[in-house]
Amino acid sequence: MPEAAGAVAAAAVADRLHGSKEDRKLAIVLVGLPARGKTFTAVKLTRYLRWLGHETKHFNVGKYRRLKHGANQSADFFRPDNQEGIEARNEVAALAMEDMIDWMHGGGQVGIFDATNSTRKRRYMLMKMAEGNCKIIFLETICNDRNIIERNVRLKIQQSPDYADQPDYEAGLQDFLERLTNYEKVYEPVQEGSYIKMIDMVKGEGGQLQVNNISGYLPGRIVFFLVNSHLAPRPILLTRHGESLHNVRGRVGGDTVLSEDGELYSKKLANFIEKRLKNEKTATIWTSTLQRTILTATPIVGFPKIQWRALDEINSGVCDGMTYEEIKKIMPEEYESRKKDKLRYRYPRGESYLDVIQRLEPVIIELERQRAPVVVISHQAVLRALYSYFADRPLREVPDMEMPLHTIIEIQMGVTGVEEKRYKLMD
Amino acid sequence: MVESKSVGTLIQLQKKDRPQGLYVDRGVVSPKLGKSFSACSLASGLNFGSTKAMPEAAGAVAAAAVADRLHGSKEDRKLAIVLVGLPARGKTFTAVKLTRYLRWLGHETKHFNVGKYRRLKHGANQSADFFRPDNQEGIEARNEVAALAMEDMIDWMHGGGQVGIFDATNSTRKRRYMLMKMAEGNCKIIFLETICNDRNIIERNVRLKIQQSPDYADQPDYEAGLQDFLERLTNYEKVYEPVQEGSYIKMIDMVKGEGGQLQVNNISGYLPGRIVFFLVNSHLAPRPILLTRHGESLHNVRGRVGGDTVLSEDGELYSKKLANFIEKRLKNEKTATIWTSTLQRTILTATPIVGFPKIQWRALDEINSGVCDGMTYEEIKKIMPEEYESRKKDKLRYRYPRGESYLDVIQRLEPVIIELERQRAPVVVISHQAVLRALYSYFADRPLREVPDMEMPLHTIIEIQMGVTGVEEKRYKLMD
């Protein structure tokens, strides 16, 4: 009997029954000129698939090249007529691909192969290496907006290890633009195999998506994620409800109102939000359907509020309303089981952390889709799961993550990834 | 206005003078459809209102609706999906599936079949000549009919409709520009183009049309009808201009569900994203879905709701009969899967079934009756009369205290529906009464208000045959 459950399991079983063995492993091979946002997209996708429970790994071929040939290759290394350079780069790509296939044999499920892969020849080499090992999908990023390309180039020069030793910004820029030109000369857009082409989609508005010969659960989910996510910067603020009466008594679950401290926090929170979002055109406040989050949101004015059942605290089933001491005393085996595997343990008639993660998926998709700031007022277990998505923490860390009361975590989503700030409004 | 007594940790509700009643979560329902009631109450002195009105729906649909409302223009809240494609390409099949999916999610959706308008206005017996590109009168008549249907759709949107599916060939740029002009200031337009290069599929569709279309109902001679239709097809093909303008989704050879291409241009927003997701996952290849409740449980015998009890003797007997039935029914299938909930009674019902993988879905668990779990309806009526009354009044939106409403159940079933659409092999779903009502209503395209009172008897299997022509249903009562 399969040990997972829900959509991921049903799909996995279906794919296993109908597809060939190699279909269970997926290689997402990125294609695109430098500075098109391939790595940003790869990082987001890795984070999403991993959070859903798929063993996913990002293979950055540039890193392999830097390891093998050093980080200071000039644009000449990348010239299309530099035979030595070409062979060196093919060798490095093949090395990275072998590593990825080995990793899949060892249990990996989705490998994200991040390189320009801009010639048909290179892509055929990868397809040949994939045969009998995994299914390949090309994910091509095309950008025609010179402003975006320039911004990406500037970011690269500032951040890429290839230019770490290069104190002269201008010289680094020139060299990179030359490298870019070398790539552009031989670029062959994807026409072969199964592919997803994203054209001018970075802003999240407009742009085109072309999907060719894509079928299966994961590819469908990937298309859905890509259609909904974008790289436009905006903040997401996460906070627990103010201290509740059950918190004071150390009881789990329940649907109690706020304590005095909790009420105080709700006022401080409203102040903070008013200041923080002063310059934003719009924003929304999301709460759960339990009183303590709704009451925490009450002093906030001026923004629409939405209640999500999906943001309700983990359902503690028969243990609802008990203290941990009571659980330990009355149901010692349950107490022990939970301690042993807090991630998978499911309260009798209740939920596990894995269940919570599964029901949070629509929330994650909607957060990715939103362009304006969102304030999420929720509960400890739910926020641990949400936060681990943005911070890209492995699932096993989720159940014990620090998620203190009366603290706001600000997640800045943007082009360079995810940045975090914490504000402790009260002790 | 509903008032409730406190139960456990609940606190007395404060009376409010808002005409709509108390504000609580309304699940997936769009703002027009009404509220969810629950005895979950809040402390006195609360002011839900701010200077801006609080949106009345909740969850993903609501969050997205609010976001789109804040950022988009007024016309963005209404969506017209304009189908494009030669006849016999599967446009109407796709339109019907999409309508069913969006409606089930809670969006006010309507399918406008322009062919029906034409038949109403000009009769059903137009020969292929009516459709010839050089027949000026024919062209004007058809444009007039299309404009009429479009006006109707826009009126319906002004009256509260949200997603209109405009089903016609719409195969020329000129026609599409006319529609785009009519849409300006009224709704957002997305073209959904179906292209099929597989002659076998086209021929099969043509045959189905001749058999079923009202245009050929009076035509006893099948061959003559076929010839006329093929001629109509040729007339359309002569002037076909594939979509290049506006926001569009192009589906090329996707009917089989394997391979094919999808092109998405300038698509953004919650609904368009969901539509793309649905189209990528659904297909028209035929396969059956079998729905059944668990065998009778001990709580069923005692008339208690919820719980996690084992099967009664009758229930155990049903599980054996079910296993027999499934073995025979799926004998010729290569593979199939058995889906249960995580509650004992469905897992036990599935136990005698061998030879197929079994998967447990939390999403298939019975509706959570919260504080009423384990009670009989009489007990609820006696101990919590206001809850009992609230539920009777609006069973669809009523949420058990600390539990769920039917709308909540529908929302959590969405991944199940998507996966059922995606599956190519038979699936046996062993679940519970409320959940099956919700699932069944999706396939049978019943309106949401009918869901809570649908017949869903024990010991009966409903077989849903999914296929090209839509959804067919059979019922097998294995026991009394």
C-alpha cells in the first residue's frame, strides 16, 4: 500500500501504473540566454516542488564549471569558435548530468538542470543521457525586455562568483555583455521534445506560455505554478494571533478569545501595519476562521479582510482543549508517538503536519499570485508550514521551528529571492 | 439573525443590526450567493466593519476575487471565454466540461451556444449554403445571431453572471474583433481555440454530430446529412483564421490527454490560471468512475453523525459484495485504483478488494460535524435547537460549530476532482454521504443548492462513464 496519501500519492500511483519506469523521475532542463531569470525561476520551482513533498534538487552547471575550471573565465571561454572552451563546457555539463542521474537513482525525484543549454546539439546530448533514466522537460525562458535584461546583468555582476575578483564594475559588465553576445550568436530556441516556453512572463502580467507535449501530474502542477507565480517584488507579513486564553492555560486547539496581552498585541499590530503599508496602494489581511485571529485583525482598518479555513490551526482531534501534561498522562502512547515523529504524527480524529501542508497549497499558490502586500494572521503550526516554504527549510524542520507570539515576520519576495526581517512588538 | 447559546468555549453572540445577519466565512461562494451561518460567535463590542466593506466569501476564490477587484478594472470581474475552432473540433464538449468545473467551484457560469440562437431564429434546417463565405445574406444573418447571443451574455453578466462561455466557431478575425468591441467596458475576453489535426477524431466527431445535432434531426438519410455537414466544414475551412489577437489559450491536439500543445498568450488572473490548469489536466478519453459509500457503520445503525466506527454486519456483507462487483466490472481493465478516506469505515469496506492499489485521501473524509460529532439528530434538535434550525434553513452554507459546511467540503474536494479528471484508468471512490453528494453533483452538473439533499443511499454503486459525449450514469443497488 502506498504510504503517502492525497493528490500527490494518487497521481504518483497513476503515473507509476501507466508510465514507464523512467517517468517517475523528472529532469527539468532550463534553456535560455544568460540574464533571463533562469536561476531565479529554478530556485522558486525547486522550493515549491520540495515543499509539496517531492525530492527535488537544483543542479547549477555554472557551479560545476567554476569548480572544475575556475571562476575567472573571460568571455573568450564562451566563444562559439573556441573549440577547447566548447569541449570543456560540454564535459562539465555531462558531469553535472551524470551527477543528477546518480542522485535520481539514489532516490531523487525532480532534478532541475540549470544552464543555458542553448543549442540543439547540447539538448540532444542531454536527451540521450536521460534515456532510460528519467523523463525530460525543457523549460525555456525568453525575455525581450531590454530593461529587465540589463537589471539582471547588473545583479549578476554584483553577485556572481564569476566576477567576485573583479573590482572594476565596468570591466566586469563589458566582459559579461561580450559573453552574452557570444551566446546570442548560436542560440537555438527549443522546438524538440516536451517543453514549456515562458516568453516575457517575469513581470507576471501578459507574456506568453507555450506548452508542448506535456502530460502527467507534476508537469501539470509545474505549468500551474509558473502561470501563477511572478518575480515582481512585494512583502508578505506573517504573524500569529495575539495570545489567547488557551495559550495562557497551555491548552491546545480550541476557539478562545484573546487574553489582555493578546488584545494589546492586536492594537500594536494595527499600528505597525498602518505605518508599514502606508505607501502601498492596496493590501489584504488574511485570517483563519477561528476567533483568535479574527479578533487580532479587528483593530486593523482600511484593508479588506478574508477568512481562510485553510489557515485554521492544526486540528488536534480528540486532544483538543487538553494541555500537553494531560495528553502525556491520559494518552501516553499518543504523546510518545508525536514526540518520535512530529511531522507525520496525526492526532486521533485530527491532523498531522503533513495534512496541514497539503491543505495550505492553495494558500501558497495564491500568495505567489498576489501582487500587493498580504498580512497573514494565523496559528503556530500553520505558520511553521508557510514560513518553511518561503525560507526553503526542509520538511523535517517544520514541526519544531520557532514561531513566537507577538512577532511579525516580514518576507520580501523579489527578484533576488526571499529576504526576511523580524519585528518583536512585545515580550 | 441567528443567536446561539454558548457551547463549550463559545461565547454569547451580540445582536447586530446589519440586515444581512452575522458575518462568518462563506466558503467558496461568490459574494452574490449568500452567507454561511454558524453558531461560532464572537465577543461583544466587535466591529467587523471598517470603512471598507468586508468581502463576504472566503478562501482562495475570495482572496483572488478581492485581489482582482483591487487591481483590475471593473470589467475584469466578468469573464467571457470565447471559443474558437472549426466545427467538429470538440469545442462544445470542452465548453460543457469547463462550465461544469467553474460552476462547481462557485462561479456563476453559463454556456451560450450560438448554434441554438441560430436555430431559434432561422430554423434548424439550414443547408451548407447558409454557411458559404460568399453568401452575403447568410453572413449577415449569422453575424446578427452572434451579436444577439453576445448581447444576451452581457445582459446576463450585468444581472450577476460571472463567466460566460461563448460557443461558436468564431473563426474569422472580423468576427472576433466584433466580439472584442462588444466586450469593451463590460467584461474581459479570453479566446479558447481548439485545433485538431487528427482526421480520425474529426470524423468521429462529425458522425456524433450527425447522429445528435438538431440541425440534422429531420434528416433521415444519414449519408446526405454527412455530405451536407462535410460541405459546411469545407466552407468554414476556407476562411479560417487562427487566433493571434488578444488573450488566448490555444489547445492543439489535446483531446486525447496525451501529447498535444498548449499555447497561452497574455493570460493573467486567478480564473484564467485555474482554467489553464484544468485544461492541462482534463481529457476526453473514456473511462469509468465508481462512487460508493462505505458499508453500513455502527453509527449508521444508531443514527449518529460523524465518528470513526467500524462496519455493522450488513456493512461487512456489502464490502464482500462490492469486492465481487469490482472484480467483475474491472476484469478487462489494465489497471485501476481504489480511493478511500482515512476513516475506518471506508478502509474496512475496501479491505476485501484485491489486486488494485489503494490510496487514502483525507479530502475524502466525511463532513466534520464539529461539536455535534457522535450525536443523533434528535439529540442535536433537543440540545442545540438553534443549530438544528439554522442547518435546516440553509444546509448548504451552515457550518457545524468547530466543524464544516457543505461549501467547505466542496472546496477541499477540488484536488480530488482535478485528479479524477486527470486519471486515465478507472477509479473506485469509497467515501461518505456528504462528500459523495458533492462529488456526484460535479459529474451530474447539479446546482450547488441541490447538493445537501441529494439521494446517496448505502450499499449502492453509482457508475459515472466519462467520455466524449459527456457524462453517463448507471446505478447498481447491491443490497437492500
